[in-house]
Amino acid sequence: MYTSTDSSIDKTKLENKLKYLNFLFIVLLFNSCKEQNINTLKVKNVKFTDLPVEITQYLRNPTDVQNDISTMLLELPKEKENEYKLETVKTWIGPWVSHEKLINIKNNTIYKINQGVPSPYIIFENKLYIPNGYNILTTVDDLNSVEFTRYELK
């Protein structure tokens, strides 16, 4: 049999749980605010011939490309200290890839790159260049025919 004190104790426990859930929700909300999809960034399509010279020279040099072909993320110039890293986010169920996270190491800004976007991801002068087709480093005979999407990183 419940008394009025039992009821007030249950009510207090419920209020505490709701406060905790609200706090958890707010923390998760603010934590996710630093991540943005690259599709929300300023975008421009760029032909290979209109890319910065440093990128075209790099992609035309078979030695550089051979050394870095396993890497999906290329930061140019190569002598500069890396400012970004790439992490693969897997789905909750199964062994599949959900998306890639491009992370600015210095300010911890995270950019979400949807699954299925071609690589490599080339970063030069705070801009992200992504080819509009797959396997440009291995199967394309004429790089002049390749187009890129340029994203303005913040």
C-alpha cells in the first residue's frame, strides 16, 4: 500500500530522471554542433585545368601518386604539417561504412563526407577538392577531362 510519502519520493525520482535526460540531450546537441556536412559549405565545380598548379603538378607526377595512392586524404603542399585527419564512421549494424569525418586537428571542426563520395580528398589552401568520378589516379588516361568539386573549408 502506497502512502503520500511514497508518492512524493517516486515523483522526485521521476523529476531527477527528467532533469538528467534534459541535461544529456543538451550536451549531445551542443556536441554535435561542431560537425557539418560538406554539402552545406560554399561549393564550386572546377575543371582539372583550372585547379591550382600545385595540385595539377602533384596529380601528374606518377611517383607522388604511387606513394600516396592508399591514402584517401592528401594535404598539399606535402612539406606542410598536416592540419586534417580522416576517420571512417561505421554503421551501427553490420560492417558497412556510414560516412567519413574530415577533422581539422587544430580547431576540432568536423566535416561529414557522405558514403560513396569519390576520393582522393585533396586539401589545399583551406579548400577541399573532391573528384567528380572514381579512380582518377588509376584508370583515367587524360586528367584534363576530370572535374572536381571545391568546398570552402571554414
